[in-house]
Amino acid sequence: MLEKSLLSRRQFISVLLTAIPGASIAHAVAVEPERLRVRHRSLKISGSSVRFVHFTDLHYRGESALTRKVAGEIRQLKPQFACFTGDLIDTPDCKEGAFDFIRSLSCPVYAVPGNHDYRSGVPFKEFAGAFSSTGGGWLENENLLVPDTDIELVGLAIGGHRTIPPALSKNRILLAHLPLAVDNIGSGPFAAILAGHSHGGQVRLPFYGSIYLPPGVGRYDLGTYKTTAGPLHVSAGIGTSGLPVRFCCPPELSLYQL
């Protein structure tokens, strides 16, 4: 069996071409990357009646049918706020379009940085300005209470000294880019931990799962997991990284109704 975490890019392409016949490759390139799925999830949180969305890994490269679909879907869902768990852009030339996209969602958007945001070289004060302009915020090892709710959002940055701030509410939601970070934060309790980064593997084979995962994912590649810190929800994300393909793993955003 292939070791997922050790597959090189060349091996990944080789497995893809071997495992997926021609028609399916066409579907994986031209159809599935644009086929947005909305997941409906619930959380056990006392007191609040709250509606919010989680999305991640946009990897914005310019306006597209998918970005228009995502923005339209979020506006139609009318959440009280949105959570974004990193990888907004890959390169600095896309920052203004990505910031305009975030501002177009018509709700406060709270976010944490992803590894590609670090690599882009764009100063985080510019990210902070864009997200703050929505009424939300940019959370690097910070926490806050969402206005008009008793929901506390805690943002976890990548690398460096990561300390979970003291609790402001018993209804705490942790935003983290790397799913594997859940193993290093100790016990919660968090009502939910929202993460991305894995893209669900982008290409998933029946009875096998993902054929490639980036570092920082571990066993948490897609879906919901019980952890000592609380339930972890790992999203397949919106965009793609590396190869612009998806197979049995469409882009998704999640709607939480509390």
C-alpha cells in the first residue's frame, strides 16, 4: 500500500494517471473542481441560536465560476458570521482580488493564516485590514467574543510559540489551519475545532481514500474526528493546491446551525 505522506509529486501524478481512466480524468479536471457542495452540520452549544459558515483553502487565483458560486452561496445562506481557516492566496499579485472576494460575502469573516499565506510574503496587517473591514477579524493566537452571541472564537497561528488564550466563554470554537495541531494543544474543551489544509487529499479512491496528503494532516484528512480537545471538523476546502484536480472530493463549505 502506498504511504500517503511520502508520495512525491511525480508519484502522485503517476498514481493518478494509473488509477483514473481518461473520462474520469476529464471529470476530475473540468467538472469536479467547480462542483461546490454545502455540508450541513450541527454543534452542541448551549444558549446561543447561531448560524455560521466555515470555508477554507480558497487559493484565490482570480475570479472564476467557483469563486462566484461560493460568494453567492454564502450570501444566500445569510450566516451571522463566517470562519475561514487559511490559505487565501498563493502569490501577492492575487491579494487585491482575494480581499475583494472576502469583502463581498456580506457578513463578518474571521480568519487564521495558512501556510500559503505565509509564503505569499504579503504582510499580515493587510490580511487583518481586509478581514476587519467585514466586521470580522484576523486571529493569530488571539480570541474574541463574536458580537451578539456567546460564541468565543480562538485563532491558532502556524509555527512559533502557540498559546491558547484564557477562555472568554464556555462556548469556544478553535480555528486552526493544520489539522494535526489538535494533537499539540492539550485538552479543551472546545465545542468544535475547524481546520483545512488537507483539501481532503483532492483525489480520493474508493475503498482507499486520499492518495496524497501534505505534512501537517496526519490521520485527520477529511470529516469529523473525536479528539481530547473536542470534535475536529476537517474541510475539503474550496480551491486546489499543486494539481488543479479533484476526484471523489468536491470543494465544500459547511453551514453550522446551532
